[in-house]
Amino acid sequence: MLRPIGPRFKTVHRIVGLKYFNVFGSNGGHKGEMRSVVHKAFEQIRETGKVRLFKSGHADYRDGEQQRDFLYVKDALDATIRLAFNPQANGLFNVGSVALRPGSSWCGLFFGNSVFQ
């Protein structure tokens, strides 16, 4: 059970909570199935030469056209440090690039258009 700690101990003046969106970068393999979709795509391309994009379950989006926000790990670190050392930061923050991209877009951008299956 979570309890507010600020009023009880009078030591917490601010709390910063962060939620990261699709963070990608090197060394993500240790996360197994929880690794980034970019890392998973890289592994597929390395093993088969192709990437299989997400199947859409929504009539408004074709397969691979679902949109996601991607954030490079160094940008995630930068946001974390900025918020940690900003005395006015207080609350919950979504950390992303603010640029939604469909799978076909980011995959083509990172790996080239010849990798689609």
C-alpha cells in the first residue's frame, strides 16, 4: 500500500515521476521481450534481412501504420537529469519526442525501405 510520505515526515518537498515512451538505444538486449521495438526490428533484420511490422487490429490503420513515439536513450537521460535538478519540477511527466511516427516511417528511417516484409 502506498502512503503519502511528505506530510508525515515533512522532508519531501517535491516528487518527480517519469513515464518514458519507446526508449531505444544500444545495449537493450538484456531486457528480453521488454526491449524496444527498434531493438526487436534490428534483431529481425540481422537474422532474416527483413522486418515484420505490427498487424493492425483497427480498420483505420493498415498493418505497420500504427503510430508510436520514439525516444533515444540519451534524450531520455537528458530529460531525467533536467527534471531531477530543476527545483520547480514537481509532478508526473510523460517523456517522449512528441513526434508520432507510423512503423513504416521509423523502420524506413532507421533501417531503409528495403527491409519490409
